[in-house]
Amino acid sequence: MLKVYLIQLDSAKGDKTENIARAKRIILEKKPTEGSLVLLPEMFATGYVPANLSEAAEDFSTCKSGETAHMLSEVATATGCTIMGAGISRAREANSCNQFLNHVSIYNPRSAQEFCGYDKMNLFFPEKDSFRPGVEVNLFKLQDWTVASFICYDLRFPEIFRHATQKGAKLITIQAAWPAKRRAHWETLLKARAIENQVYIAAVNAVSESPDTQVPLAGTSLIISPNGDILAEGPAQSEAVISAELDLEAERHYRKSFPVLDGIVPSEFL
């Protein structure tokens, strides 16, 4: 069994220190079970696409390289959990344009180094002028689980989810800043990705508590089973922490009893 926690946050643009402190406080107060996986939304420390990208960008490679990475490492060690943050990193060999990456950073307990990372492959419209797309699907091992991570707009591209499943993913995570006006798409596409790939989906979304927010975000973080059942759901208009236990043996049994993936996914990954 793997317990997953989704930390649904309202992140203020331009107030990284406060956003990081609040995320840390919420996680520590929740006291997640040791060995769990904890997810934070897309760009949780800065809010989605802050005005000053150069100021917001960080190096996530070590716990001493940036403010956000330091917090992820610290909280991972304090809780004994694997923490998935998300932020803005600077692309290597950056030129005058497309110099940033929308990045997932994963830290394990008692480790000074980033365990794994993922760069968003499918850029949403506001990102295209300044961000560079990632180039590969990354998977990582957590206990007996193989996990793939994606970010927000990636959800609209089913081929990368299928590729992750073909590489052995049993759990796929999504960290997002998805708008409220397309909440129905968010819910429908998440269920579709779970059903068509027979995987668990853990999708954490940012939320906008203030009614004056220019582009309100949908909240509605979801944990979904391989047959499309909702195991846990966050509210639409407020911060929250939701969690669920995922059963790997139940997923394996479901794939064997309803062999949708036969001929698509190598037999050793079923």
C-alpha cells in the first residue's frame, strides 16, 4: 500500500517566502504517514507564471541550491516522506528566449540531492514565449511502485500517458494550476487517463480562495483508481489536504481481470 497526500494551495504571486512557509506548515501540521508520497501544485512557491521569471527561477539540484529545494528536502526528512514540489528552473545553455523550464522536483528523506525531476513537455499558451519544453517522460521508483509525473496542460496529451504506462508506470501524478472555467475538462480528462491506462492518478491542483482573482483556479484535486473511481476529492474553492491509500495488488488484479492493455504494454509491466 502507498498513501498519497495532495496539498491543495492558494499561492500568492510574488511572495515565494510566504508560499513556501505556508506549504511547509500545512504539511507538517498534517503529519503524513512515514513513507507516503506528498504532492504540491504547479509553481506552488511563486503562483502560476509570475511576472519576474528571472527572480523566480531556481536550481533544484541540491538542498542548498535554492529556497524551494531546501524546503522540499527539509520537509521530506522531517516527515519521512517523498515530496514532489514544482517550480521554475533555468534551462541549461539558455539563450535570450525560452530560457526557463516548468519543473517537478522530487526529494527523498535524508537526501541532499534531487531524487528525480521532470520538465513539462507540453507548454500552455502563457509559457511559450519564455519556457522551453521538456523532452522526455521520466519515471522513478518508490517502494514497489513505478511513478511517472506530468504537469497541468500535459493532461490534454494522452500519448505521453500511454508512453509512461508502456514504460511501467503504475501511478501517474499531475501537478497543476488548472482554471475553474475548465473544471469539467479537468475532471473528465483525469478519469479518462486513469481508465484508458488502468493506472492510479493523483492530481493536485492549485485553488483561488479570493473571488477577486483574475483567473480563478479550479481546486478539485483528485485521486482516481485504475477503473475511474474517485478515491478522494478536494473542494473547488478552498485550500485542503486530501489523501488515499493505493493498492498495487488490486491494480495488478484489475489489469489481469480486464486485459485492456494486452498487446499495448509489455507483459512484465502488467
